[in-house]
Amino acid sequence: MRIRVPATSANLGPAFDAAGLALTCWDELEVEVTDGGLAVTVAGEGEGDLPTDESHLVVQAFRAACAELGWSPAGLRLAATNGIPQGRGMGSSAAAVTAGVLAAWSLCPDVTDVDEAAVLRLCSALEGHPDNVAPCLLGGATLSWTTPAGARAVRLAVRPEVTPVLFVPGATLSTHVARGLLPAAVPHADAAANAGRAALLVHALTTAPELLLEATEDRLHQAQRAPAMPDSAALLARLRADGHAAVVSGAGPCVLVLAPDAGAADELAAHAPNGWRCMPLSVDDDGAVVHEMGRAVRL
């Protein structure tokens, strides 16, 4: 099997742990069941840093999915060509988990069809939350939530003129560290403000991109995490002061701008600080794609 999984950006400002967006930046993996042993190669992002043994996240997710399916393959070969920057809030771990789970479901001889809902539930359980795995799996923009039965998600049709532009620093930031900065309780007024902006965000993404600046206002997590990424916080403030709908991408330190049209992406490049990459992208509408015997299967 060949599997392509997109980068994602979660939260999108006010919709903390609930909204996500798939982006046209991918990890591509070739996965094969063998007669025995484990062989892992990594090229591109993370090459030389990511493990090539059982601790590789794709392998861990593959094993977890195999256990769920009651299947024990003799051996595994994994060749990963990564385009998603690691540890920068672009959903690299969600992409790895999604790829591993899909590989198991797609290769298991006892499975005839991939159960998208079951894959979402397992990926979310492994990742800890569904806000990145939902858009990685489904594509587009998603709203996700967790029920007693597991994670669920719906897909939104983003206006075609909405253009994601990412500012990517050289530094990384642990999601665990970023979450540790969040307070245990927040003022009711801040929670109410974010709820209103999150609702407006849905309208802005799907109907009225001119409202994206107001729709991406946040009080719950970005300022609280700023001490861990002062350069990102400064860039975020400059961009928003100039009228751009900028947010911290996931747990950071990447900064995402939701530009209202493709033309705005060109002028945004001038805002990139020294040592940062500016990546004008598009919304990935396909999500995870599995290629089996030359046939592309959109999940």
C-alpha cells in the first residue's frame, strides 16, 4: 500500500480542540507486509532524527490497529517520505498515527472495507484528541468532538478563495509543554467570547471569508502559551495588527494566516522573520488517500 496523509492545523484560533484544517503538505508512505522482521526508512523531514525501530509512531499505530483487528502480520516494511515539518504544530504526529492505522486496516486480509468511523475513533484514542486526525483523515475543515463511544467529526466545505499561509520557524515546541501552560480554569466571559467566535469561524470559513479576522479571535490558549514561543507571539500580534487573520497553528510554534484570497498570500511573505519559512498552501480536500495496486481510494 502507498498512503498519503496531509498536514493539519488545529484550533484555528477560538475553536480549541474542536476545529482543524487539512493542508497541501504531505507525508507519503509505502507499507508492505513481509515474511518477518521490521525495516523502516525515513526520508525528508525528520530524516536522521526519527527512530527506525518499533518506537516509530507509524509502526506503533500500525501495531495498535492490528491488535484492534486481531491480526498479527509476520513482518513489516515501512518507507516514509515526510514533507510535514516535525514538532511545529502542523499535525505530524496525527499524520503518522493516521497513516499507521490506515495501513493496518488496508492490508489486513480479513478486512474488505476501511471503516472510516472506526479509524477515526482509534486514531483519536491514540493521539489523545481528534482535532488533527479528523482533517487528516477526512480532508477540508472539520469539527470534531468526543462522545462516550469515541470521537466523531463532520466535514465543512471551505470557501475556495480561503488561502492558508504558514510561517514555519526553525525551532520546535513540544505539545506536552504547550498544554502544560494552560490554566485549569478560565473566566466565564472568556469562554463565552470563544464560543461566539468559534461559531462565527464556521460561517467565515464556509460563507463569509471577510469575517475571518474577527472570527479567529481567541482568549483561551494563545496568550497563555506565548511565554513558550515569544517569537511566534510577536509575529501573531504584528500580523493581526495589520489586519490578517493569524492564529497559532495547533500548539505552535507555527503561525497560520487564513487569507481571504490567493492574492493576499504574495504580500504575506514579506512578514516572515529571519530564519522562518513562509509556505503559501491550499486546503487539502482529499484527506488521507490509500493507493492499492495502482488504484487511488479516497476514504
